[in-house]
Amino acid sequence: MRMYDLIIKKRNGLSLTKEEIEFMVNGFTQGEIPDYQMSAMMMAVYFQGMDEEETLFLTLAMEHSGEVLDLSGIEGIKVDKHSTGGVGDKTSLALIPMTAACGLKVAKMSGRGLGHTGGTIDKLESFPGFTTEISTERFLKNVRENGISIMGQTKELAPADKKLYALRDVTATVDNMSLIASSIMSKKLAAGADAIVLDVKTGSGAFMKKEEDAFLLGQEMVKIGKNAGKETIAVISDMDQPLGAAVGNILEVKEAIATLNGEGPKDFETLCLTLGSHMLVAGKAAPDVQTAQEMLKETIQNKKALEKLAQFVRSQGGDDSYVYEPEKFPQASIFEAVPSPQDGYIKKIHCEEIGNCSLVLGGGRETKESNIDLTVGLVFQKKKGDYVKKGETIALIHGNDRKKTDTAKKRFLNAIAFSEQKPEETPLIKGIVKV
């Protein structure tokens, strides 16, 4: 078998077999197939596409290119949740304790933030002493005993995907549904869960800007999951404005804690209830979505979810007193109100630019090596559809550097559009994808 022949085959629009895809993925991972040949293959795939079978074979080949986590020693159905990323997306911090408090077993691998989107691990490390750099044995023990554990993605997990994504990133071949879906799902399958609930974001702050593309990606990933023998559901949710009010690591942690105390933003709570209800049903912890939502609400009312968060933080070396006393978290030194420049309704918030405001303040990474400031960010007081008077505060910026704060303030105002008429309300949940 020669890579040259496979490139010609795909270039001519023919389907690759399971054996051919495995040969290609394994050879590239092991350094036997050079970058220039794999670049040519990715461009051929970009233009010719991959059918459902090929996409599954590619996903499985990447899944098995390294370690596959074995969760069989944990009793019950293990459910994983994945978000395609957005601004103010602190969902895991509240959602996972809520579902674990309902008896679900959640073994999750998460990443750090890069660019305008935040990472779950960075937010969790706001708790002094907390670490996700734990052994697989401890990870599994925590899930068995507490129903919840989160660890960083290991280098051994789907190494082919990491190598392939780096190549796609510099050869203009990222934007292909089969390649995007197989990249996400190879890591999810390698993480070993029995069922997967996907939060696919759409809008100006999401990877998928167009709603139809988000649905296509959701369908592609759900098909992969089903064909791999895993129950998979995709929730398509709005990211045309930040989720909740807070954007920035510690600010988002505090908002998640407020939500578990029954005092969180309505949109954030709604998303947690929607994703959580599908997780409970997939994990056979609830008979239907309606029952599941009531169960999740109960975990907030009786503080079981808050206690589960504290137990989780404690089990991974963190100081759980911050869960009960969030005022102990360090704060930024500069608090700058952003006043509205005019009367009117907030018509649009350019979501990605809001994420960039947090990045400018030091709350995100330009590169993987960048250090981040956990205290900075911004908190909205008004959002899309709200009426504001000139001079009324739209948001409060938290910064530690005057120049960066001033730059973020200017960028923030450029990201807000106004109108005389109240804009049409857009639903948070765009739809549910099942196969």
C-alpha cells in the first residue's frame, strides 16, 4: 500500500477503505508518512469530502492511535459532555456537579483555553491547590467514589488528531465537516464514556457562525457516535452573545457557584438544565427529559449540587472553602464601568470581540505558552434586547493594567450595536439532534 496511490484515489473522488485509512493514520502518527503527503490528502478530502463510512473509519483510526481509557471498572453508564467552545461558557462547572448529584457518573477530560474561548481547566485552577494533573488511577477512583472527576487530556489520547490538526491548521484544511467531526469525536471516544452529549455552539462567538453549519456538524458527530456504538445527542445552542453575565476565569467560577445557589443568570441555568436532562436520560438516571429537569432543579434547591462541587474540588487537591465563600477569590485592582454612548435597545453583541476583550485584559492565551490572569474579565449588566439610557452601565470591566483596561473598553463599545426598536428575541436552544 502506498500513500501516493491513496492521494490519487481520494483526489479522484473515490472512497477510502478502513484498511487504507488505518494505514494512512498510523503511518502519519509514527512519522512514516511525511507532512507533504498528508497535506495533499487533507486538501483532497477538503474538496472531495468523505462519506459516512470513511468519516467513521477516520475517527476510529484516530481514537486508536494512542491510549483508550477503560471505564468498565466504574459501575453504571458513564456520560461525557463536550462543548464546541464559546464566550462565558462555564457550563461544566455547574452542570457536572448537578448531574453527579443525581447519581450520574461523569468522567471528563477537558482542555485549557486558547484565543477568545475559555478553558474549563483554567477556571478550575482558580481554586487554590486544585489540579487536573492526576493519574488515571486516581481519576477513575474519584469517579467511582464521587461520581465526578476532570483531568487534562493526556498526550497519549488520540495523538493522531493532535498531529493532524496542527497540519490542517497551517494548510487551510480545518473547515471541513468530516474532519472537524472526526477530530472532536476521536477524543471523546478515546475518553471511554458510554454516552456523549454535545453542546454545539452557533453564532458570532462560536466556531460555527452559521446555524445550518452547526446543525450539520451536530448531525455528523451524532452519526459517528451512533456508528461507534455510543448513544450521542447534540444540543445546538446560541453563542451570538456571551453565555450568562460573566466572562473571565474567576468571574465565571463565581457565576457558576451563584447558579448552584439558585442565583445564576437565566440563560445559563436553562442551558445547564437542557444539557443535564439529556445526560441523565442517556445515563438511565431519569426516564425522560421533564423528570430529569425536575431532578436537576432539586439539586440546586437542596444544595446537593453545591456540595458535590465542593467534594469534587476537595478530591483534586483544591480548597473547597471557596465554594461556600466565593468572596475569598482574589479580585482585579481596576473596576471600570462601560457606560452606554446613547439611548436605545442593545441590538447585537459581537460575541467573539467580547472574548477578545477578555484576551486583551490578560484573561486568555494568545499562544499555548501564554500565562493568564485569572482575575480579569467583564460582567454584563445589560444584554441583547435590554433598553439602556445614555450613560447607563452596560458592563463592568475587571482589569489589572490601565492601558489594557482602556483598550478593552474601546473594543467593548465597538462590539455593541444599538437600535430604536426592540430586536427580535432569539432562542437559546436552537434544536436537538438525535439519529
